[in-house]
Amino acid sequence: MKATVYVTIKENVLDPQGNAVQGSLQTLGFSEVSKVRIGKYLELQLDTNDRAQAEERVKAMCEKLLANTVVEDYRFELEG
Amino acid sequence: MKATVYVTIKENVLDPQGNAVQGSLQTLGFSEVSKVRIGKYLELQLDTNDRAQAEERVKAMCEKLLANTVVEDYRFELEG
């Protein structure tokens, strides 16, 4: 089973990396870009076929390691 | 218009960050995780309503700045 995890910075938290990228895009002439937010995208291969259990386990992975829930949100999809 | 960009490491390129996360997950007891690949997830706010043009522009942004096409793949979605 494959899990795809998206970790994003919470809406009210500053994203200096995103601001830097936005500045670079402006410098390159992409003036239409008014905002950039950067997050993480993770693909996990799981050796299990139990969807309900996988959902619980991936949630635990996010809470414990993959996301810093103080400043980040996460969501994930399971397939296979 | 909003663009969501996914930048991933090409399949045949090593992902040391992913390997480190996999090791940490194993240490935490998530032994079912057999592979981890980490990429970037970007949300861009674009001040335009021309979808065709936006598609071309976001492609140019990816090629020029957002992805290193030697070792990374990218794909994006437009909405709004």
C-alpha cells in the first residue's frame, strides 16, 4: 500500500522559504505570483494491506515525526 | 488562480533525506515502512485568469527555478 503525505505550514505561520522563492520568481520576471507557500510531499511504501490499520499508523507517523503539528498541518491519501 | 506544484526526486536518484526519515520511522517502531521518498509541495497564488497562459508560465517557473530537472520531476495543477 502506498501513502502520500502532504505537510503544509499553517495559514497564520510565516513561511520564509516561500517568501524567498516568491522574491526569486519576481526577479525572474514572474510578477503575477502574489504568494508562495512551500510544504513537504512524502511517498511512503507500506508493507500492509489493512487499510484501516494503515490509516491509523500513518496518522501516528505524522503526529510523531513527519509533521510538527504546532506550526504544520498534514493530510494523507492511501492507495493500493 | 491557484497553482499546486509537486516536485519529486527522479526514481533512479538517491534520496538521502527519505532514507533518513525511513530510518527514524523504523526506530520509532513503524517497521512496515519499506520506502520513503520526499519531495516538495508548493502552492502559488497567481494574479491571472488566463488558464492557458498560466499553464505556460508555471511550466517556465518549474524549469527555471522550482525544480532541478536533472534530478527532479515536477507536475502541477491549476484551479480557480
